[in-house]
Amino acid sequence: MTELSERTKANMDVVLEETCRQLPHGGDHDSRRFIAERLIEAAQSGHSTLGELGIIARRALAELLAKSG
């Protein structure tokens, strides 16, 4: 597992919080974990900017909503 920079971790945190605000009550544990896992995978692949991580998080959110709907 690749060690992520503090900047990347901070970006992941910001994106996770912004994305989960779109879920009722900020999202349940499983939903937040699903999105966070996608963010970790993306960051380990070299995607570390807010823009890149935001795209990944929105795709994960859309996938979650499609599964539940």
C-alpha cells in the first residue's frame, strides 16, 4: 500500500465530506465507506487533486444511488 501525502489525505477528506452532504444525514457508515474506498483506490493510483477526487466521489455516489433506487 502506497503512503499518501498529507495534502492528498486532506483533499480526500474534503471531497468525502462534500459528497456525503448530498446523502440524507451525511450518509450512513456503509455509504461513506463505499465512497472512501473509491477515493483511496484513486489516490493510490495517483489521482490526488480535488478535481480528480471529486469526479471519483461523484461517480461512486451515482453508483450508490443507482443501487438503492
